[in-house]
Amino acid sequence: MGGTPPLSPLAPAAFPDLPVIGGVEFATAQAGVKYKGRTDVMLARLAPGTSVAGVFTRSATRSAPVLDCQAKIGGDGTGAAAIIVNSGNSNAFTGRNGVESTRAVTTAAAKALGIEESRVFSSSTGVIGEPLPHDRITAKMAELSGALDAGGIAAAARAIMTTDTYPKGAAAEVSVGGQVVKIAGIAKGSGMIAPDMATMLVYIFTDAAIDRPVLQSMVSANADLTFNCITVDSDTSTSDTLLCAATGASGVRVTEKDTAFIDALRGVMLDLAHQVVKDGEGATKFVQIAVTGAASDADARVHAMSIANSPLVKTAIAGEDANWGRIVMAVGKSGAAADRDLLSIWFGDEQVADKGWRAPSYSEEACAAHMKGEEIDIRVDLGLGGGTATVWTCDLTHGYISINADYRS
């Protein structure tokens, strides 16, 4: 890449202090897959009995590691497990070579850790269409297995970055039956972000004991309310992977009835999803779009995504222009039910349109002041029913073009 992009202005002040999760250890290494002088491989070892659930991209051109994870994720294995991730090369659109590279990496990890290959889950992120130099990764396996550390999650978050400007982490603690359960997660993602999921990798760990089918249900449902509600550029990646591991180290059994845990897990996932948007390539504004009054929740989501993905809307936000006509346009083109004469729009607390007309109380100055902030709230009411949806996006700036025009160089 032609230089590291500057830190996003929306970045958090620091990487959070994530709790150690019993039953998980991390290691990183510099394998030189693409990047020089930085860590680019992460290994996580998971204790015997760990349940692993996953959500993946629905792209028709998904990568070999994604296909391998999907084939393994429903397995009945209960032995120790592992996650191995590289950045710099996505091992996507690489044909038979991709399958062979994935198998070489997972087999080497299994051998180094003394576990079944069917319990090794791999991910790759980076450039599409170039064979993965897997020998550079397998050559580091002894080093990785010898450096495993329960406190290594922050280093792991840095090793999986590509065009990210900062590592992403989030955590929660929740009481279940009077006992504390911990959750910690890391993510990468910056561009090629759109639902189903996006060019993101997400790894979440908890010391709760959760049966795999229950964990899968929790993860899938929460993904629909978090990672599948963000978009940077409407482009769905070949490599999206979210893996959630429940080690059981706390001895606390969690079931589908433990709503406090489910809510805490969703909170961690939403925090990470928001961080991905705030690190959107070239982003200077974090944008929440809430749609109410739609004919259905599904229609509300269609409208919200039409607004969030509109280049005209996103460039207006970048220019701090409260151009609500572009919202009207995005609603009208979405394909979901709408009635021009029932449509109302707000920028922050300022109503700009009221049932098909410019709102009498509209204040250009108040809207302009809201648009100058780093966090922009747009609300649309369709006036048709009870359907609602909320999605998150960022603005579209010259920085996005610069980063992606230079991505392979």
C-alpha cells in the first residue's frame, strides 16, 4: 500500500482495557504475507470444550477460508480449538490454490497445537486474486504456538488490520445467576463494508458455557441487529467472518433464557460495528439513520439502507450540507412503499420536512450547526405503519478514493 492512512478523526482515545477470558490464549507474528515490519498473523488457542459459532458473508465469490469455516462450524467436536488469521492477502478468487493454502495453514496449526484439524478455523483478509504465500505463515507456527499468552488480545487486534487506522476492541461483564461472565471481542474493517456482512473480521470470546446451537442462535440474531446494519460503501466482501467462542471457563451455564447475557453480547457486537463505521475509509462523520412509520420493518430497512448507501447523501454529509432533498430522493428510489405527502424528515432535533412539505419551523442555521458535528442523526418517518429500522454509516470523502485507488500499490 502507498503509505498508512492517517488516524480516523472518529477513533477512540485508546484501545480499551479488555478482560482476560479464561480458556483463550493469543499470539502474533510477522510473517511478511504482504506488509513489512508489522505483525500480520494472529493465533488464538481455545480450551477443550469450547463452543464455536459463526456468521459469514453471503457473497457468491466468498473465499476459501470462509468456505472452510462454514464446512466446520456445525461440527460436533469438543476438543481444543484454534483460530488462525492473516492480513494482507484474502486468499479469495484463488481457485484450487486457495483450498490448498487454507488446508496447509489449518493443518500446520493443528499439528503445532496437537489438536484436530477440523477444529481449526482460519480467516484471511487483504488483496483479492493473489495466491496466499501460505509457507510464510506455516513457517511461523512454532513461534506462534510457543508465544501464546492469555493477555495477548490487544496485539491480536492489531495483527488483523488492513486499511484500518486503529485496532478495535470491546468488552462487557454480566451477571448470570449471581456469577460474573466476561465477554471480549476484536474486529477489523474499514472499507468494502455492507451487510451480509462486510469486509470485516470479528472474533468474540466469552468464558460462559453455552451449547453450540444456542450460541449460534444468539450470534445470528445479534448480527442482524449490529453488523448487518452498518454500511460504508455498499460493497459486500468475499471474506467476512464473525466467530464467537464460548470456553466455559467460568463454569456458568448460559441458555437462551439468559437475556442479560444476550443483551451484553449484542452490546459488544454493536460497539465493534460502530467502530468499524467510524474507521470507514476517509470517514469524518458517524451517521445514524432511523426510519419509522414504514409499512413493515423490512421496508424500513430498505429505506434506511437506500439513504445510507446513497453517494449523494454521503457526499452532502461530508460537505456539511443539510440537503434534505437527497433524503427524499433516496426514499423515492428505494423500491419500498412510500407516500410523498406523508414523508417527514429530521436532521438532529430540527424537522426539515413535514408530511410532504418543507417544515414551517425549518431553520437553515440550526441544521447547519448539526451538520458540523462528528455525529449526524437523520430520522425519517414514512407515515404508513409501525415499521422501524436503524442503520449506521459514514460520510464519503476524497480520502475514500485515495485509499482505494492506491490499495494494491
